Amino acid sequence: MKKFSVIFPGYGLYNIEFLKKFIKKYSIIQQTFKEASDIVNYNIENYFFKKKNNFTFYNKNIYLLTFISSVAIYRLLEKEINIQPNIISGHSIGQYSALVCNKNILFKEAIKIIKIRNKIMLKAVQNIRILTLVIIGLNYNIIKKICSLISTKKKIFISIINSKKQIVITGNYSEVYTAGLIFKKKFYAKIIRLPMLIASHCLLMKNYQKEFSYYLKKIKIFTGKNPIISNHNAKIMFSKKKIYSSLTKQIYKKVQWYKSIKKIISMGIDIFIEVGPGEILTNLNKENKNISSYSTNSYKKLLLVMDIIKKL
């Protein structure tokens, strides 16, 4: 049987129309959203899919939608085809999706801790106007150099390295905005603004790691089924201690996604299944012609993934 990896997305710009269809079609997805609603004490499906012009709620809670829908789709794959990946990894908040689907953390406890995580991150930037930009077409060294020249007081941070030519920066609004203009006008880079209210995976969060650690220690972590990659250092987390350490550090250390994918490939894996509400990670993998990536963000793509996994 050929090896494959399952990867879970983090924050992103998602079209949620397909989720509405998924919920109507599959009872296990309905059940997952109902379970999540019972945990948070409000109807998640109603807030995300039925209320109109609910942009403020959507932006504040997109992390929940990403997490819940990723777990829901994975549960569907478990039910329909008994999916058994060889290794799992998650991007940003996707690390929690990975841990739940790998049986390292209970779904209920994961929701509680990511809500606390989000609250702490919002508190960390309550007096700072934040901007987060995706820079496409420039390498890490150029971006790091320009950010250092603009900000001598560490107000701009490289928070995610998605690929050789896709980097995410975050921090003080005016300085990140200035950097974005330079990247666009001088270097002709493509700039995408992410509607994020937090500045995750950067040093703005470091002073809050102890507070987060206090709550993290309250949840139970299990050994899990398969090897799982830590996205802040691209290393395999074998033990409960490593998982705990990774989740604590993840809030202030940059996401090393490019290295994570390289690590998985080095293990002899060339098939990736992105389980979640988008295909950002799948599109990133298209830069590497030696691997195959598939997403699950439509009924047609989901059926294709099921068929591919059955034949492995």
C-alpha cells in the first residue's frame, strides 16, 4: 500500500458555500457541528451559515469554523473509507485539527483550548492595530531585510513560511502596510490581506505563553495513532511532552510549513490529502512537481479523494 499524508489548513480565505451543502448531505458533519454547538453553547451552524452580513462574527471566529469543518470532514472519511494516513500535520490552527483526528486530544477539550488560545491572542494585541499580509513572489531573505529596515523596534514579524516564495508577515498596522507597499511597488510581489484580528506565531505573543501554558496543562494529551509533525520546527512529535511543548511554543514561533512538507516528503511520502474548508495547502504543494495533492472542499473533490485512497 502506498503511503500518504493528511494535512489540515489553518487560517485562510474560504468559500463556505460548499460546507452548507456538506452539512445537508452528510449526517456525520451535521453531528460534528451539533457537538461543537453544545460545547460552546450557541448554534454554530446558524451563526456561520444562516445569518446574513455577519462579517464581524465570521472574522472573530473563523478559527472555529476551520477547526470544526476539518474534523467533520475527516470523520466523514473515517466513516466512508476508514482513512489511515501514515503521517499527519496541520498548519497553524490546523495542528489542533490534526491532534484531534489523530486521537491525541479530545474534540471537546480542543475546542475549549483553542477558544482560550484565541482570547489570549486577542488580549495580546488589544492596544495595537494589527495587519497581516501574505507576500507572494519574494524569498525569505528579501522580506526579512526590508522588514528589518522599516522596523527597528521589532514591530513587523515574519509569522509563516509557506513556501520559498510565499511568506506571511504580521504586526503593527502602519509598518506592515508600508512593507506591503514596498514589496508590491518595488519588487512587484502579489499581496493578499488576511482579515485577522490577531498576530499569531510571532514575538508579540511570547509574554503570554505562561498564561496559555497554565490552561494547556489542564487538558489531557494522549499518545495518538500516527506520527504527527510539529509545525513550528518541522519535527515529529512522538511523546505527550513534545506535543505539549509544541503547542505552547506555537503561539509565538513562526510556522515552518515549507520545512514541514519537506520533512514529510523525506519520509517517502508523495501523496497529500488536505482535509478542510479550502485548498490553500494543496495549491502550495503544486510548486513541487514530484508530489500529488488533493483537497476535499467540494463534493466532486471529496469523491475523488475517496477513490484515490481506496486504490492506494
